[in-house]
Amino acid sequence: MNDSRGYLPLLVLLVLGIVAVGRADEATSIKASWEMPPRCDPLAPARIEDLKEELRETGYRLVIAIHPDRREGSDGRYPPRNLYLVNADGTGLKQLTDTPEKDEHVPRTSPDGTMFTYNYGDYLVDAKTLKTTQHWGGYVWTPDSKRTAQCGKNGIVYTDAATGENSKPVRVEQRVSIQDMSCDGKWFLFEIRDFRGSRYSIDFMPSVGGEIRKLPNHPAGGGECHPAFSPDGGWMCWNSGGSISIRKFDPALPDGTDGKFITLPKDKIGQDPCGRWSHCGRYIAYVKIPHGGSWRVHSPLCIVRLADHETITISPPGSLGHHWDYDWLPPASEN
């Protein structure tokens, strides 16, 4: 009669080994997980040397607005843009809209990744089914992904994504073009020109209304605009006049920041960039405009990895985008 008891310890070790390998694989997986609330790690080291391969592994996608690289007509305008889906490594381009007489642009993804708006909040799209409805709201999302916000002449107005109903205006110090909202719902971020002694400045204010608070200018003193919060609200990026800059955001400090700027290399980023953070905070999407050119010139859409400032171009050859014509989406399996 065979005694199998001697094989039991070996079987246990084998099972434990399989579990350990599975956990190691899970730990080293870099596939993007659209967690709520988000957790960002902008300065985490690169996981794969080749940025394109790393982005492919994450599974991230983007919704982008692009058009052919040509000018038309006597006024030399670019043709209207259309919306596309594209993988973060630049593959799998899929056209979403086809409106030859209408410009489709400025997509904005909801914090939970389930929806996005475009044309400054005029339209709302289900990120899974791609069903589109009119919204006529704002393009700044509230943290719960249930409403969008915009600032009109009477103050901040919230629009319900499900019903389209508008809230009563929230009075503010002055009308501003709000551009982002912190993930705790407490702060709006925006830019102001010719305000309190600065030609260009990045500012913030409470979402319930109140005093506008001014962030310190970048030491370079260039035109500063187009700020954006990281998804977890702990960081912000902005066009610091010649490149992308990032810093921590802490409204508890007297000047609203820890004062430590990180400015990405100008030669890699180009001038006048306006960034959108990935959900994990490791990457920023932007448009690369050559130095010596003009912000009016539409240019390729790119992604930069903050760990080492490596970049790739995601818009296909012969197509261009413009400011804020891009935002991130979860991997297809996440929807």
C-alpha cells in the first residue's frame, strides 16, 4: 500500500509557490486601475525603460480632438476637428465623430472615468457605449462625477449630468474661467490676466464662493495659464511660460503651495503646453508647440513621463491638435 503522506509537504510548498508567483505578478503589473479616490505618484520611477511599451502595458486610452495637418480657405484656417479614441501608446486610433462643418474639441473625462464631455460641456458621452447626449453644462467635473460646473456672469452654476438641471448660482468675487476642481470638492483652479499686479497668474478660490487666492508666479516670469489638478488633488500642473511645471497643492500654507517648482525641460516639451494628468499621476498629456512658433499653430499631441521626462507622440502623422484637446480614459476592461 502506497503512503501519500510523504507528498503532502511537497504539495503544500508547490501551492504556496504558485500563490506567491501570482501575488508577485499582481504586484508588478502596471495595468492602470481607475481607483476612487485616486492615488497619484508623479515622481515614481519608470517601470519599463521604453515609454511607449510602458504606456501600452498600462492600458490607458485617451479621447483626443485632431484634424488634418493643413490649412484651408482664403483665411488659412484649419479644418474642423473630430473626436477619436486612441491607446496611450499611440495605436488603435478610432474615429468617434464625423462633422465636416463643426469643430469637436476639448474633451473632459469625469473623475470616475465613466463619461466625458466635449465642446466645453455641450455634449456628454458614455465612455463605454459612446452614446452621446446634449448636456449644455460646464466642462469642469465635480468629484462625484454627477455634475459639471461653469462660472457665468451670476456666479458658479452646476449642471446635473443625469437631468440637465442647473443649480442656483453661487456668488463669486468676480467672473473667472474655472478650469479644474480639487478631488475633495473644496477648490476651483483657474487663471487670471492682469490681476493684482501680475500679467498672468494662476489662482484658486473656495467652491462655495469667497476670496480669490493667488498662487506665486513661476520664477521665470513667463505667461502662466491652463492649470490642472492631479486626480488626487495633491499636485497641479500648468503652462509656466515655455514648458510644463508641476508642484504640490496645499491651500493650508500661506501662499497655497510648498513653493517647490519642477519645470520640465523646454527642449523636450516645447512652448505653451497645457497638461492633463493620467489617473495615476505618472504621465501628462500635452500639445508640443516648437519654441519660436505661436500658440495659434496646432501641433502634435504628446505624453511625457514625469519620472525621466521621456516623451512620445500619440497623434498620427499628418494630424494635429490644439490646447486641451485630449483627456485620459481607463483601460477598456475598466468600463
